[in-house]
Amino acid sequence: MKIALAQQNYHIGNFEANTQKIIAGIRQAKAMGAELVLFSELCVCGYPPRDFLEFADFIAKCNEAIDRIREEADTIGVLIGAPDRNPAREGKDLFNAAYLLYEKDIKGVAHKTCLPNYDVFDEYRYFEPAYGWNVIPFKGKKLAVTICEDIWNLGDNPLYRNCPMDELMKESPDIMLNLSASPFDYTHVEDRKAIVKLNTSKYKLPMLYCNCVGSQTEIVFDGGSLVMDKHSNLVKQLPLFEEAIEMVEWKEDGTFNLPVLVPAAQLPDAEFNPAELDYNLCTAEIYQAILTGIRDYFTKMGFTKAILGSSGGIDSAVTLAIACDALGKDNVRAVLMPSQYSTGHSVSDAEQLSKNLDNPYDILPIKNIYDSFLTELKPIFGDLPFSLAEENIQSRSRGNLLMAIANKFGYILLNTSNKSELATGYGTLYGDMAGGLGVLGDCYKMQVYALARYINREQEIIPENIITKAPSAELRPGQKDSDSLPDYAVLDQILYQYIERRQGPNEIKALGFDAALTDRVLRMVNINEYKRNQFCPIIRVSPKAFGVGRRVPIVGKYLS
């Protein structure tokens, strides 16, 4: 049987565009000679639809789209994802479902069993788990159809009571098909290979795994759809961060009419959970994820132009370089805003960067604005010494200038704060924390340096001085980040243990980190939750990003 995988980029709630894209995918699969085409989880409405699912009109539009799509499913089987009404009075109103369309009709429906309710996932809020399991017959074969998380429980996941594939095996299926919406993080590409391998190894059946691609606000989907034979050999992988439709020919013996790309013995046997932060891990993939996050945020929101503050520092330099790649150099405006505390090389470095990138830039010194603030505040500030208040006035002056230009010309302000800064509260609310999209907010400082080196892999785009000089906010004479923060190489490791690995202070200290430093860092993280709660969406690249996937009380006392 010839089966196509349609790895596509959907837009949540854009039923017309999604339907047209799916229909185009069906027609392409037909032209390739496919008998069955597999799409991804909730492709009809886009994933994750969140509270849109609470609107009857939204569900009605899903059903209307299914009716349009099934008219194309005449001589070809089509597996698509969409919500399905729960007819029972008990439980949630909806199932997360996969529909088999064929001969212009709905031939079968499979419901998702394992509903993730962790990190960025919140499916139990909307969906009822499946309470029945049946293979779907198609052209004399029995299809074991599962949806994303279903294959992550092989009977040993304590989060779930049921293993859907164990139930489906009771009906002796011939092949496993999985519709997925699995977000990117720098561990997950290998995780998926491990999970598909574990399924094919356990059930001795081939699997086609179709993942979506593209960004939905902060969540990036990277594609990388997989095909493994019954011997757990990888025979096809679709590209990362690209739409693609490709076909395989499934043979009666559970293999495919394709050479083995990666034999089973060379594939991972378990999920990847690094014990410490590797600054250079998956840098190219992180770059592509951020690129996709920027590009899709702008495209799907109808924006075209971005603006950012260019300080001559590493964070704004990396942000500017990626933004120019994502949106085109003419669509990204950099604004240099030196103060009396800025060094001469900061301006010249930022200028050189924009010359290398060939993007438009302006120089707006803030000294007069800053002095005006101090003059007006003199009756209140009196003779009190210079402090954080004066530093933050500079940052907020820059934020006001950027937002004024953004409002005037229709730009979206890109925020340049990194994860190390956001974690420790090293930023100014309504100043350098302003913005519509956090580009580097899920990258630790050392990862930002790795991104800079990646950007410069073929030629110097980011001036070497930006990469090698000591980082500084330049808000007072001679200021360095190290005045306020531990060395980033140490800080980032502690933060990784606390945020990504959820290790407490005793566990972190047991790893050899200084006790006083550990307590200090964890306290900085927890007392600054109020700042992060007001921050813009952050493009997610790690297993635990700030934002929707991390919920910490603002007024909590723990470790603070």
C-alpha cells in the first residue's frame, strides 16, 4: 500500500486556509499515486486551539471543514485530526479525534486516549479520554490509529491508566499510524525517534508518524515525521522546520520499499534528558526554531516589519541577525540609543553589525531625555545617591522611544532579553523588557554565544568584539553584568538544574555548586516571577520555558 505523509503548517482557527492546505495535500498525494494520506493532530483547526474549543461555532466550523475535505477523499483514504463531540452526558464535551475519510464518507473515527496535561499541554481542560478502542479497516487492512501522546505510553507511563496500543493489539492490526502535534525542544527530535522505535519494537508493527510544522505563538513545531519498519529501522524522515509531502510503499511483510536510513541499533532506546546544560547542543536546530517562531508570528498575525534596540551587545546582535534572516533585512529596523554611560565601541559595534546585515538603523542618543527626567524628578529625588532608579530611567527611556517608533510606523518590537536575565530578574519592566515577542527568552546566555558563533560560521556577521567583550547593561560607569550576576557559565548550569530539571536546592548543592550561591540564585528566580508574568510570549526551544508551560505563584514564599 502506498501511503503519503503530509507535514504541513496550519493556522489556528483559520479554517479556510487550513482546509485549502489539506485539500492541496490530498491532491498532491493522489498525483503521487498514494492510496492513503496521513495528516497531523487537529490539523483542521490547528493545534493548540485552547479556549476556542469552548465555542459551539468553532466546533461547527470544524465539522463544515471536514465535510469539504471528505469530498476530496473519493479514491484515496484521508486521515485528518479534528475535535469530535462526546455523545455521553458524562465527561467533557469533546474528544480529540482522528477521522478516516474515504469514498466521500467518514469510514472511522479514533479518539485520543492519553491527554497530556503538563508543560504547554492542557488537553484535559477540553477533551475526554477515549473509552473504546477499535482498529479502522481500510482496503483489507486493519489500521491502528493513535494520536500524538498515545504512543508515549507503552504501559509504563504513570500519568495514564490505559495504553491504547495494548488495547488495539487485541484486534491484530497490520500497521500503526500516528497523527501528532509534537513541539520542538532541543531534546525532542531524538525523543521521538526513541518513542517510535520502542513502539515498533514492542508491537512488531511498522509505524508512520506524521508531525505538523510551524509556530503557534510561542510553541514551535518542527515536523521531522518518521517512518519505521517492523524491525525498528528508520526508513524515512521528513525534513525539520519545512512543509513536505512524501510517500512510502508499505509491503505485506511489514517493511517498506525503501533502503534503511538508520538501522535500529543506531537509534536511541530512551528519551533524552541531559544531566547538565550543553551550551552547544542542537544550536542549528535552535536557530531554525527561533527563525520559524519569528517568521510565523509575523505572517500569521499579519505583521511585516520589526524594530529592536541595538546596544552593541551579544543579545541584541543575535536577535537582529535572526530577525533579518526571518523577515528580510529591509523589514528590520535597529535603533541605537547610547547614553552618557555607553562606550564608544558599543555604538561602533552596533553600527558595524547593521552594515554587515545591510538593515536600516538609526542613532537616537538618550542623554537629553535622561537629563530631562532627572531635572523633573529633582524635587522628589533630592540629593539621594545614584541608584537603580536612575539606571531604570535610561532603560525605560529607550523602551518609550522604541514603542513610539513602532506605533508610528507599524513595527512590532522584538525583545532581546535572554533566559538567564529573565530568570534572575536582570531587566527593567517597561524598559528593556518591553516587546511583542521574546526572541531569546528561552536561551541561556551561553547558548546565545553559541548562536552567535553559528551565525558567524561562514563569515563574520556579528563583529568579533561583540562576542568577546564582557557583557554590560551600560547603565552606570564601568558597569558589567558580573557586578550583579554570577559568572554565566556557572549561573546557567544552576538555572538549568532548577528550571529544566526541577532540582531543589539540596540536589543542586549535591552536584558540587556552592551552597550560598545556589540559595542566592534560586531566590533571584522566585522573587522575580512578577516580572516574567508581565513579559511577552517567548519562543520555546527548551523542555521548560518561561510562559504557558511554567506556572509558579507570584506571591509564593518558597525559596524566596
